[in-house]
Amino acid sequence: MREVGLAGSTIGSVVKSVDGITDIMSRISQASLSQAQDLASVNQTVEALGRSTQEDSIMVERTASQAEELAGLAQSLRNAVAAFKLEDRHTAGLDLPAPERTAYLALASAA
């Protein structure tokens, strides 16, 4: 009888151990699922950053191209304006700071 009790106790202990292992495996499975979801989220974020970087690169190229075009237009405008000669009275005061220049030019045009 004693051996039957001991065997029952041993089986109970084994069942408890199996239950503990099952619980641990369940937790590992849940953690793995959570990590997989987190990795999927990180992957989506990295892909979005890649797309954003690519779009930014395209915008930088366009901006550089437009800046070159604008520089060319500015040079053309400088060349066109260089053909005009202004009298000294019209160019006087242009080296003044903006408020003083505005006042000076207003007085000069009124004269």
C-alpha cells in the first residue's frame, strides 16, 4: 500500500511539473507572438522611413534644379538691368539701411 501511495505522490508531482512546463511554454508562445507583432510594427516603420527618405531625396533634387534655374534667371535679370544707366541722384542713398533709404528716396522723388 505504501508503494501505491508513493507512486500516486510521484505521479502527482510529475503532473504538477508538466502543468508548470505547459504554463512556461504558453508564456513563451505569448511572448513570441508579441515579439513577432512588435517586429512587424518596426518593419512597417522602417519601410515608411525608407519611403519618406526617397521622397525627401526627390524633393531635394527638384529644389536644387529649381535653384539653378532661378540663379540663371537672376543672372539674366542682372544682365538686362546692367544695360540701364541711372543718374547719380537716383542711386544716392541706396547704401542706407532700409528705413532711412525709404525716407531718403521719398524725399528725393518729391523734389
